[in-house]
Amino acid sequence: MSTPTAPTRIPTAASSTTADLVSRATSTGLALALALSVLLADQVSKRLIQASLRLGESVPAIPGVLRISYTRNDGGAFGVLGGQSGLLLIGSAIAVAFVLWMLLKGPPARATALGCGLILGGAAGNLLDRLIAGNVVDFLDLEFWPLRQWPVFNAADVAIVLGVAVLFLATLRPEAGQRSAASDRGKAES
């Protein structure tokens, strides 16, 4: 005689467990805390530059590598779409909304939370500048070869690029659970 077994329960969005919700809340909280930290660091660094340098002034920070050059950019990344502030505001708002959607659509992995937090904080920093002044303060000016002619950028731009890189790398590395499930399927088939 066989012993009865409990039915296998397949989790659905409607039957999320407390552990799922904690994981989602923790990941989202991590991303939002990181975004706030990036936003604050970006805004403080920009205000320090504005208080310390005149517009157009440039001083060496690391000779031959990095200059601090106070510029204003009314375009997007690398000056693209200069003078199109309405379009850039809409694009920035869409980017922020998309990243928030990525965070809230389900329990994200730590890498997703990290990438989204960096992008969200950077996008919010540049969006705030555009809303307040109609342009963005840039000040990081690379001067070593081959980046001697690289456009001046800011801390928000660095966070955005790092966040995109983290998300990209996360897509290349399957989660441990997915690898484990795939290997279990392979063993069952052989």
C-alpha cells in the first residue's frame, strides 16, 4: 500500500509566499537605497563644481589622465540632441519609469537590483538637473589617449554606464537555480 503524498504546489503570482515578498522588498529596497545614494553623490558633486569653478574653467585632477572641467550640456549623452530639452525630459522620464517597472515586476536578483539602482540614481540626477536648470552640469574630463577627445561627463553618467554593464553581464550569467534545474533535466533525460 502506498502512502499518500502532499500535492505539489506550483507558485503563482497570486500565491506568493512571505519569503518571495521579503526577497522582492529587500531587492527593491536595495535598489532604491542605491539610487538615492547615487542621486545624492551626483547632486553634491555638481554643486561642489559649481561653487569651486567658473563655467568653462578646467583644472588638472590627475595630470595626464583626468581634468575637472565645468561645462553645461543641454543635450543628451555626448551632447546628442542638443537643444531638445522637451524630448530629453520625456526620454529621461520614460527611462526612470522603465527601470522602476523592471524592479517591481517580480523578485529581482541582486545583480538586477544593483544595475537598476545605479541606472535609476543616475537618470534621476540628470533628470533633476534638466528640470531645474534645463541642462546638466558635466565636469569629468578624460585626457589620456585614446580618450583625449571624449566628451565631458558627470557622476550620474558613470552610474548609468555601470548599471547598464551590470544588467548586461547579469543576462550573460544564468542564475544558479536555472543552471541547477537544467542539469537536473539533463540527468533525467540520460
